[in-house]
Amino acid sequence: AQSVAQPEDQVNVAEGNPLTVKCTYSVSGNPYLFWYVQYPNRGLQFLLKYITGDNLVKGSYGFEAEFNKSQTSFHLKKPSALVSDSALYFCAVRDGAGGGNKLTFGTGTQLKVEL
Amino acid sequence: SAVISQKPSRDICQRGTSLTIQCQVDSQVTMMFWYRQQPGQSLTLIATANQGSEATYESGFVIDKFPISRPNLTFSTLTVSNMSPEDSSIYLCSVNRQGPNEKLFFGSGTQLSVL
């Protein structure tokens, strides 16, 4: 079975400060990890993914995430937050070894960036 | 990338009626996925739709309640049958591009409210 945990329902950060949105996962095989963002009344937009290679992956809008195998984590980060980053963020995982095409999503973290 | 057109974008329906949601992709895809996002919750996979075969439903979802059609490689429909207020959710279709550039693309979603 595969699962994802996003321990924080909401993260508040001041504009210009660094932000971190946490994600931990559990899979039997190799993890394929994704971050998606959802703006109000919009569908989900892809931010970045880790499948293999460099543990630090860079994605859209200045976001990055670090794959940590020992801690089974894939935290989303940005060095300097913008008010426009305020949205709902989802972490997702797929088991690369026989997990089929099914993505399992976390419960989401609401990011609020304030002036 | 993939452009996914989903309609209707929102609807308000009466209890006991049915609604069919359409999903059109701008290119041929083998599998299409239907997700549900209940208020304040994460995405839950309803079923996987393959062209030319019956959809594969996840635990807790049945064909009588959520019949799916997949007449060709670019189109699918999801029907929410005999609706109740508990069916009020956002319904999202998606497609997965596997391989080195793997990512799941989402339609903009259908906001369904059942009175």
C-alpha cells in the first residue's frame, strides 16, 4: 500500500520569508513523488516531481523539493514567499515498482502568505 | 503537456437526479482517471477508465452509482447517479503521461452541489 502524510493543515508565512510545506510518504518500492497546487475554483496544477536522480528538484514558480530517502520525506520549499503563493498544496506518491498508475494524495496544506 | 476540457464547470442539482460530466483531452491517452474532492478533503480516486474496456473502480465506488464511458482515446464521461447531498464535491478528470516526463494533468473540475 502507498500513503502520504501532510502533517500541517495550514502554514502561515510572511512575504519574503522562506516557506516549507511538509510531506512524508510510504511505499513498498521506489517512490515517484509529486507536488500539486490548487488555486481557488481551479483544477490542480503540477509543480514538480521526483522520480530518480538528484535529490533536490526544482519546479515551477521558484519552488523546490528535497527527496530524503532515510526520512521518507519530500518537503516543498521556496526561499522567498509571495502573497500570490497562497493556495492549497498537495503532495502525492506513486509506487514506481508495480504501483500501477494510481496516485495517492495527501490531505493538503493551505499556505497563507501575508504582507 | 495535455489540455483537458471538463464541463460543466459547476452545477446545482436536485436530490435523486443524475449529472453527466464530460472530459475532453487534446491528445490520445490510454488511461483517464476520475477523482472526487469532497469539501475540505483530499482527492480520492473514483475509477480508472481505459478505452474499450470497463472502468476499474476503487474501493467504495461502484459502477451503478458512478457509470463511466470511454468511447475513444480522447473522451470520457462520469455520471453521478441518483444524487444525494453527500455527493456534493468537486469532480476532476485527469490523464497521466508516464515516462521521464511523467505527470498527472487535471481538468479544471466540476463543482457539484446537490440540494
